[in-house]
Amino acid sequence: MYEVVARNPIPWKPIVVDTNANNGIGSMEAIYESPLTQTYTLQFCPFAKGFQGCMDLATYSGQQDQNTPPTINFTVSKGNWAGAFQLLTGGIQVDASSIGNVPATNFRAALLAAATLTGGTNTAVGAETGSGTIETTGFTTTIKISGAKPANSYKVQFCTLNNICNDLGTATSNGSGDISASVDTRTQSGIIGTFALSDTAGFEYVAGFRVQ
């Protein structure tokens, strides 16, 4: 999670969903943005919906300067999800999930076939059925996919929840449909959104997680 401060988001605390169990269970150490007691709501906002239709996951109250902030547990409903988490207080976004500004691994997700995303993408998608992973360490993002279309070229993009995408580079599958590529993501640090791979058909893969 990143503290949202004007145009300079500050790295804060991680938010984790169990992608091994695929049961939607996740956790986050409680974040407090004020010395006053406030109530916070954690939400997940689906990709390409522009922070509309966000799901309430947990609500908690407290104030800054707690020595041992509690762990906030939550469960995301079933589906193939891409999007971002946000934290609200008084209806105002104060923190949100993003990438970068941290030398260690700061983002890790599955790469899901775009055609399978719950709620869709509000734009054209291809018909690929492969799967893979994506991980950002420092400002380097590594992509691995199997089952892609053989010998195909993709644009690697980082897309906001309003479906505005920035091109980061390209990735090409080999003759067996495997992809292994890396791109520099320093220009996307602190932007709220997720990764996507697209070709002439539209989005083919989007970073997210499964809940079964």
C-alpha cells in the first residue's frame, strides 16, 4: 500500500492475498493516518472500472502511534480479479496499492487470461488461454508465461483503473508459447493500477489473482 500524498505517493505497508490457496483470504497490517481516532474501510476495486463498484473488505478504527498495529484480515469473493486495493476514511482515499520505490520485491501477481476476468475490461480482449506470473523487484518487472500464442509479440503496459495504459516495452513468445521478459517500471512508481500484456486483438493477459 502507498500513502496517497498529492503526486508523490509514499511506500507504506504490504497487502497480501494467498495466491497458493486461491481462497481469497488476505491480510494487511492496520494503517492509521491520523492522531485522531478514525474509521477506515479497505476496498478492492476491479480493473477498468475507475474506482466504481469497489468491494468493501474490512472496516477498522484506531489512531496513529500504536506500538503493535493489529492485522486486518479479509476475504475477496470468488472470481478472476485484477484491479487495486484502496483504503478510505471519511469517504476519501488515503492509501492504495501500487508498485516501485522499494528495492525489494514490491509487487507479485498471477498473469490471468484477460478474457477470463470477472467483470471484463471495458475494452477489446484476445482469446489466449495461457497463464503466468509477474513480479516487480526495485524497478525491474519480470514476466513469465506459458501457453501463449507461439511466436507472438505483446506490448507490456501498466494501466490505471480508468484504463489509461503506459507502454513499458515488449515481450515475445517463443515457438512453444513461452514468454520470459523484463521491463523497467521506474516511471510507473506510485501509480494506482496493474500490468497488462496486449497484442493486435486487445488485452491478452492482466496481472491479478484467482479466488476459487
